[in-house]
Amino acid sequence: MPANIHPTSIVDPSAGIADNVTIGPYSVVHSDVQIASGTILESHVIVESGTRIGKNCRVWPGAVLGGAPQDHKYKGERSLLILGDNNIIRECCTLHRAVGEGVATRLGNDNMLMAYVHVGHNCEIGNANTISSYVGLSGHVLIEDNVVFGGMVGVHQFCRIGKMSMVGGFGKVNIDVPPYMLADGNPARVIEINKIGLRRYGVPPHVRSILRQAYKLIYRSNLNLSQALERIEDELETCEELEYLIEFLRGTQGGSSGRGNVPKR
């Protein structure tokens, strides 16, 4: 089935538009864009140069994909925004290209970004995440898989949000949120394991129990992080999830100001 392009839209002739793509009224698609089969752009969507959109995505009115980075270091170099498959991008979201020649801001598969979400330059977002309305991600933020954000959360640059975690609405995230945890507040801090999310994603009860014991040692004892991790490794039954939690927290320790993505100077 050929692409269905509304006559009021503006599509650069050099853009790579696959069969079975729909481009709605008054949308604008620039050069150096690729859109894979089954994707739908509703009305008034802007897709800037350097954007790659996977299969079966749906982009709602007012969204801008691939805008130039909001960063003083950006000097007009060619960079990218790469989206995977089956993503839902709701009204007026803005997803920016990366800073750095040939570097990409990336969004994986099966994500839902609700209205007015902003994804800043050089972000890396995994799969099956739910990012509620008005969430703002600064540059260089890493979000792993199966993460849920409440509305109106702001995330500081270079933060990492671990898999199967949740951040409560109106939170101010200025340090890493470890995997499997529930964070809330301003500033956001871990308050519990994400027990509902862990059940939803099929983590078995004995593993949830181990993670809760780890949570207590890290956040409900008088131990510093190094001491807590040593106790966890010595005392708790090992499992894949616990090993990953330890690895993530070691990464936070190796970063700066509680953020594991901060580059070495």
C-alpha cells in the first residue's frame, strides 16, 4: 500500500517515506528523514532533518521531532534523532537531536510519551517506558526499560533512571534512580521498592523479597553506600536482579554528584 500523504502537508522529495505511511494535514517533513512502514503522523507534525522513525509509530498533532539541541555547545553539526518501533508520541512532544557530529538521541521500542513531554539532546531511552505529561528530560539522561514517570517530573542532565523503577509526579530528579525502586519528592529520593511494578513485570516473590532486603540495607540503615553494598554481597542470596542493582549503584559511585552519566574530567 503506497504512502498516504495529505495534499496540505509539505514533504521534502528526498525524504525516505516507506509504503503504508500516513502523513496528515499541514505536517512538514524535511530532507534527510526516514519514516518506516505503518507509521502515522497526525496533523501539524514537524519532522526535522536527521530524524529516523521506526515502524508502526503514531505521532500526534503539534509534536516536533528532531529539533536542534538546546545547548550552547551545538554548532550546527549533523546529528540524529532515532526512534524505534511501536512508539506513541502524543500532542506537542518535543524530541531533540544530539550534540556531536553523527551522534544520536535515541528512543527504543514500545514507549508512550504523553502530551508535552520534552526529550533533550543526547538522551537514551530504552523500551516499554511510560512518560506522563509535562515530563522534562535534560540532556544526556539515560532511561532503561519498563520505567513509569508521573506527570510534571523534571530530570537533571546526566541522570540515570534504572529499569522497572517509578518516579512519582511533580518530582525533581537530580540523582540516579536505581532499578526496581520507587522515587518521589522534591528532590526525589527512593522511598520503597517498586513492588507493584515488579509484580507487573513478572519478578517472582522470592526475588522481590531479596530486593526489599537490599533496599533496607541501602536506604533504611545507618550504613553508607559502600558499606551497604558490602553487606548485601556478603549476606543476601544472589540473583540476576540483585547483581544488576549492585552494578548500577557502583556506576553511580563512579560518577559525580550522584549521577552515573557525568563524564570524566
